[in-house]
Amino acid sequence: MEVSSSSAAAAAEVPHYFLCPISLEVMRDPVTLATGITYDRASIERWLFSSSGAGGHATCPVTRRALAPEEMDPTPNHTLRRLIQAWCAAHELERFPTPRPPLDSSRVASLLDDARHAGKDATAAALREIKAVASESDRNRRCVASTPGALDFLVSVVTNHSTSSMSSNSKSLAAAAAEELLDSPRPASSPAEDALAVLYTLKPSDTSLARIIEKKPNFLDTMTSILRRPSYRSRTYAILLLKSMIAVMEPARLMNVSSELVTEVVHVISDRVSSKATRAALHVLCRLCPWGRNRVKAVEAGAVGTLVELLLDEHSRRVAELGVVAIDHLCGCAEGRSELVAHPAGLAVVSKKAMRVSPAATESAVRALHAVARHSPTPAVLQEMLAVGVVAKLLLVLQVDVNEKVRVRAKEMLKAHARVWKDSPCIQGYLKASYPC
């Protein structure tokens, strides 16, 4: 039986200074920090730039010394790499290949120059190469993102190519569904899609996104235009980028987003473009709803019905939680409550998600039901809440360990409508005993 390199290395008693202090494996590409400690490049870059979210750790893992920004780029340890390769050869172990030279800004600038001054096909090829190198490592991604003019160029490509009119023989959404997966080997069909893919890969910082919004105030209109396209690939990249942009926008801008943008966000949810796109669109909707008339815009775009249908079919806890939170936001306006009550499954599905998804979903579900019971307590609505199990669920809420605000809202609803609900035969006996007086 063939022995793996790691097993053979262990049997040969690997010198301790060949091992990465993080992974405890033989280093393939040893690099040294300013503290003098050597690590494997993949391990230390993961620690520095992605281990605790977008910011990572700005410290040396061994010494715990804080690193200045200029010290975050480790230095290749060529001597140690050669020693490791020689040791592997001496012990008849598979030699690690010499790592490729790290990407530098001059190479990125050259690719950008090719993309700027070439035809459509050459531009697409250059953009795909930029995406490929950026996907190789966090270091490459940061190198591309920090190259002067890179983000501005990508944004300009998206803007310039996204507003062109679509041909009358554009493929249908059903055919476009084949493009759902972001990692599909099929190349992007336009420079705008390629540029969107690169922007998604780069994951621009909040500062960079804020600068894009400031310099390109009409960029949200561009996103709206892309979300209208039949390509599921383009729509997925667009909504993922929009999610990041919305998160850094000032309230004044959030209040003034167009009805068209809100409508297209709702369409992404209803079309089930992809699981990533659905989650991103729900995040965008939840971020937009508290501001201005965005609730009404969303309701007019059919958001309530779309969210109810999503909750009826969705098995992902995270998506279900976001869907309930979004319905809670929409019930903050009369139009949203009216649409929820009008939907045959509206009250039932919101009630069902309470205590089944997460504490946040339970809180949002009870708050949405509380808004309906407080502002729309018609006899028909109260009877429906009784018939579909809302009242029974509220009584169960009182018996479990939940947030105190949730308990207070549930008890308030039950007391306010006790005349209609308390003695109903729809409530099982063991629940009647817990009905608040």
C-alpha cells in the first residue's frame, strides 16, 4: 500500500523547524513575518486576512505582537524552502513544487491595460484571467483590489455594458436557469458579467464600496438594469454586490432607492435565482424596509405573497429566518398587513415558523402577528387566527423559555381578544388552562 507523504514524513522524524506553527504540517511555501517567525503562506494568510471575518487578525500567531499594515505582507523564505525540498529528496519523499511567484500590481496593471484597449472578446478574456488570479489566494485578491484604478475600471465596464438594450431573441428565464451556479465552467457571456464576477471575487472593502457609491450615484440604476436581465448568472452576481453596497449606504440614500430596484429585488426572491441570490435578496429587502416608503414599495411589488410562498417551500433555517424577519418589517405598514391577511396561507405560515426556526424568527413572527391583531382585528381576521392555529401557538409561547418581549406581546394579544378566543372549542383543553386571565 502506498504511504502518503505526510505519513512518510512523520516516520522520518521531520525537523520541527520544517513545520508550520499553525497547521503543524511541513511547509510548502515558507514565509517569514516581521517578528522573525516562519509559517506556511496559506496558513498565515488565512490567519491574517480571513480567520475572523473580513478583517482577520493583525497579529503574529506565535508572539502575539501586533503587526503594522506594512508588516502584513510576509517575506518568502527561499533558504528554508530549499532545505525542505532537499530533505524530501534525501528521504525519498515527494518534493513540493516550487511555488509560483506572488502576483504583483504591475501584472494586474498590465491585464487592466489589455482589457481597456482591446476588443470585446479580448476584454472578456483579460477579465476572466483577472478573476482567475484573484481566486487563487487572499493575497492575489488583495493585490488586484489595491491596484490603482482596478475597481474603477470594473465598475465602468459594468456601467457601460449593462444599459445596452437586450435583443428581442434573448433566451427565456427557464433556459437561463442553467447558469445558476456561480462556479459553472461556462464563461460569462458579456464583459458586464465578467466584470461583475471579478467584483464579487474581490469582495471590496466597505470603504471602497462607499467610494463607488459616492463617485457613481447612478450605480444602483445600473444594478437595477442588470437584475432585469434574463441571465441568472448576472442577477446572482448583481444581488450579491448589491447586498454589500446596501450595507454601507447612508439612510438618506436608502430612503430614496427607486421602486424599480425594490421590485427587482423581490423578483430575485420569487424567481429562486439561486440559494445565494435568495439569501442576499432577503438581506437587501430587510435592510431597505425600515427606511422611507420602502415597505410600501415592496408590498406593491408583491413581496408579501412572494415571502409567504417562500416560507411554504423553504427548508433552509437561515432563509426561513430572513423571510419571517422581512414579513415582520412589511407588517409595519397597513398595506403589508392587508396583504398578509389576504393571502390564504399568510397567518398560518408565519405562526408555524414561531419556535421552529430560531429565536429571532420567533420574535419576528410574534411581532408580525401582534401588528395584525392590534391594527386589523376584524371578526374575520380573529376567527382565522383561531382556526389556523395562531392562538394555540401564542399559548405555547407562554409556556416556553422565550424573550420577555415575545412573551409580553403574546400575552397582550391573548388578553385583548379573550372574548373571542378564550372559550373557543378550537383550543385544546390543556392549552385552555394556560390562557391568561
